[in-house]
Amino acid sequence: MTGTEAYFEMGGHGAYIWPAYGLVFAVLMGLFVASRRFAGRAGREFDALNPRTRRTQEETDEA
């Protein structure tokens, strides 16, 4: 058995460890995507409520 194979088998526990890593990676990516969407939505909402930004947007809409 090569060093790479031994690494991926992880002492016979690789069948449990690698799927766990995959699940954690998938959850973290889902949280990242959800956070980015929420931040974008919150930013647009803040811009709509902010008087300075709203005034600037109205001026550009009129032009």
C-alpha cells in the first residue's frame, strides 16, 4: 500500500471520515451562499431606506 492509499484509508476509518468531510463542506458552502444572498438583499433594502442613497437613486432615475 502506498502512502497515498494509506492516507485516504485513514487507518480503516476513511469510509466514515471522507463522507463527513464532504457533508461539512456542503453545509459550509450552503451557508456561504445563503449569507451572500442575505447580505445582498439587506444591502439593497438598506439602500432603499437610506435617505442619502434614495435621493441619489431618484436623481439618476430622472436623468
